[in-house]
Amino acid sequence: MKKILLVVVAIAATFYACTKEDTIDNAITAERLLKSREWKPSVIDLNPVTSPAGKLLYNPVLECQKDDIYKFSKDSITVSKGETLCESSETGYQVSYSMDFSRRKITINGIEYMLGEVTATQLKYYLRVPSESGYDYRVFLFQH
């Protein structure tokens, strides 16, 4: 019986390994995915397994921000405002960023975030927040 259970577990592990998406464990692929796609803010976590353990606050996305487009280049993020504007005078903007895949960090405008995931469908990074907030991490999600 134990041998059968062991075989079933081994087959399941092999199947899972074969279906896993490229993640930040492969820095070259992750960087290519990050820069080759346009990203939109999201509040739906497609892969909660890559979230940190603890109480999570997903960064809220206003209705007028849902159609904004984030494009990563070598050292900057260009944000293009969609048709739905939060304020009539809004235009796009650009911010600096750097990525350190080996440390799983992304720094945006001088703020260092932990990088949770870069796949073909989702970008996730998060930041530890003060315990007084009632949460452990604030999670930022983007989808392609």
C-alpha cells in the first residue's frame, strides 16, 4: 500500500512540475516577460501560492485605474492612462525602477518591494506594512 501511495505522489509531483509556468526562478525569462508585455492593475490573484504568508491587503484599484497600461523598459515604467480618467487633467507618467531577480526585489521610485511572481499572465510584488494596520503585507497585482 505504501508503494502505491508513493508512486501516486511521484506521478502527481511530476505532473505539477511539467505544468508549472515560468516564474522569477528563471531571471532571463522573467525579465523578458516583464518587458515584453503591457500590464494592467488587478485585484484578482491568479496564483495565491506565490503570496507571502500572513494577512494580506491587496492594493485597491479604482474603477478609473483599471484600464491604465504599465509598460516596463530598461529602467523606467511608463503608465498610460486609459479612457476612464480619475481626473480630467490626467495624462500618463513615467517612474524609475530597477529589478534584482537574484534577491527577488523590485525598486520603484526608491521603494523596495519583494517580488512574488512574474509569469506570462501575472506580475505580483508586495511590501511589508506596519502591524498596526491589521495586515502583514500590501500586495500589488498586474495582469497581462
